Amino acid sequence: MRLKPHQLFLFFLPFFSWVSCQSHYQLVKSNRSEYNINDRLAVDSGVIKTYLPYKQKMDAQMNRVIGQSAQALTKSDDPETLLGNFYADAVLTEAKKIEPNIDFAVPTTKGGLRNDLAKGNINLSTMFEMMPFENELVTLKLKGTDVEALLNFIAVTNGQPVSAIRLKIKDKQPVNVLVKGQPFDRTKTYIVLTSDYLANGGDNIAGFSTPLERKVLGLRVRDALINYVKLQTAAGKTVNAQLDGRVAKL
């Protein structure tokens, strides 16, 4: 049987389609160039005009003074620091407005304290530098044995920022532990305030892996710090902190 021309076309159409989809190009050479971004790079006025209005708005917000610090709040490797006390107390104060049953707070480790707080004006940018991450505050309901593991972590790492808890460190072990003024009882459960980063095991913290309950407060750590500073200012107060012996070596 002879095929008519249009039938031949339909017969070979799949073949033509397959051939047409095949690449007729072959890579024979590739080059790579580096473009360094430094102060010798020519200024692109078009780019500047595009982002400058946004930068001006952001600078206006970030440079806004939200409070005053009565003294420089600094961090160190000591068991207790001014910055750590301010940070932990501020976060706990704001978190308790959402969850009043919190027993104590370990909202960060020493490594999470990014910047000292200088004496004088506190800008919004200062708080972003202190807490550059989007970490959320969470509460964990812990068995006493898990709290014990947390206390051991605090002791062996020579103290961490805490609030509403006091302890002494002797031979890298926690002793004389008080929670809200009461002796620690390993048979009880405790509600501990921390960040989602630490709650998920960040900084190799101990005691948080098997909570009985976990609650996300819907409040970022940075926002809690900012709210605290603003409220201190509204009350006519300056930001301050004292070393009160909440974590000390024997």
C-alpha cells in the first residue's frame, strides 16, 4: 500500500519532533571571572537612587532613641554579668505578661550575648545588634531531673544568664539552688522560659530534650528586650542592672 504525501508527513511527524528536540550545541570552552566588591568599585548611581529612600527610612527607625542605660552593661566569662542579668530579667518580665506561671528563665547562653550595652542612649539598632536573630520565646515544663541536668550544665560552663533562680558553683557542681526563693526539689516539675534555639538543643544545652509540655509564647526575644526598654523609659526610668550573686562560685 502506497502512502499519500500527507500520510507520509503524519507517519514521520514523531521522528521529526524527536530530532528537533535534540540539542545541536556542544560546550567547547568555559571562562570564569571574579568581580571584587570593594572601595575601588565604581559607584552605580542608578542603584543608589533605587535603594536610598528605603535606607533613609530604615536609618530613621534604627537610630531612634528608645531608652537610656545608666551604666555600661558588659559581658565576660564570669559566672554572673551585668549584661546577662539585664537580658534575663528583661525577657522574663515581658514573658510573664503572657505566661505568669514561669518559675525561672534561662533565655540565652553567654554566647548569645552578642554586644555590650554602652552607657547612654539606647537606639533601636542597639537592640538588633544585641539580638540579631529571630528567636522566639518558649516555655518548657520540665521534670525535676531534667532541671537538674540544666543546673549541671550551668555549673560546668561556669554560669549562664538566668533569672528567678540562684545557685552556687562548687567543683563545677550546682549547690544551694533556690527557685523563686525556694529550695530546688528534683521531685517537682518546673516551667522554664528559654528561646526556641536553646529549646531545640542549641549551644549543647542539657535538660531541654524531653519536656512534658512546650508552649510558644508568640514573642520574639528581641521584641521582649525592646518592649522592656520602652516601658522603663515610659516610667521615667533608665535601664540598669546589678550583680546580685544569683550565680557565684564557692
